[in-house]
Amino acid sequence: MLNTQNSMVLMIDVQEKLVKATNADIEAENAGKMIAAANILGLPVLVSEQYPKGLGATVSNVSEKFPENTKVIEKSAFSILKEENALDTIKSYGKKQVILFGIETHICVLQTAIELVKNGFEVYLIKNASKSRQDSEHLAGIDVMKSEGVNVVTLEIALFELLETSKNPSFKQVQALIK
């Protein structure tokens, strides 16, 4: 299960044109909730943006929730781990569990997940904060990730695993994100 001591958040390409092309308004909203929860729980957040000149920046309703020390890596490779220093950045957080989500599930999220697993990380895909243009591609990406050892969860599963108990001092703040 996820725990706050050993987890970080990695958001992939929740950008203006990609959100629009995939009709990912709900998924972007869930991404924003996970980012807000990471901020409350003190989890490090790393963000990628695929070719932002053409695809735009991270949507504002998500980027406005970034913790102060959020690092954004501009990328052209589909897997963020193919970008120079990205793996070193991820390792620098000292976490073994990576909470992963973004756009598109079957391309950039999938390739990043596989690379993370190959590098010894436990990967937790938040499926309802991820999207592809076609549902069949989204579902196929999830199937491949499962076969590669990725844990597939929802936003609420991840949040409540991180909280562990209703006595967690952050419980009410995090719960308010999903009410």
C-alpha cells in the first residue's frame, strides 16, 4: 500500500491542448486533487510537459495547486525517464513509490511506468486521473501496465491509503478535496 514516507507524485503532460483533445476535464480535475493532496501531505511532486510550445502549459486549474518546490521537466521523449537527468531527479527524492497519472495513458504514461518499474520503483497509476483520446487505447495502456507490475488504483484509493487512518492530522483537509 501507499504511504506518505515512501511516496512521490509524478504527473505526465496534463497540458492545455492534450486535455482538450482527450476531453479530459474530469481527469484533469482529479489530477488537481492529487496535486493538492500531495501539497497537504508533504509529498514531492514532479511534472512533465511534452513540447509545451505546441501543446501548451499544464492546465491552470492544476498548476495553481503545485507545491512551491514542484519541478517541471520539459520533454520530447515519450517516457520522462529518457530525458537527461530525469531519473536522477526522481531518485533524488529518496522515494520508492511513484504515484503516476496523466495524458495519454497508452503513450507517455505507459512508457514512463514501464521505465520506472525497470528501475526498481513501485508504480501506482491513478486511472481516473489519466486519459487517452480513445477509451480503447486508455484501457489497453492500463492492461499493459498491469502486466508489467504497475498497481492500478483510483484517486480515492490512493488518498485513503496515504492517510491510513481518520485520525491522520490531514484527514479533514484531504477528505474535503473529494467531497
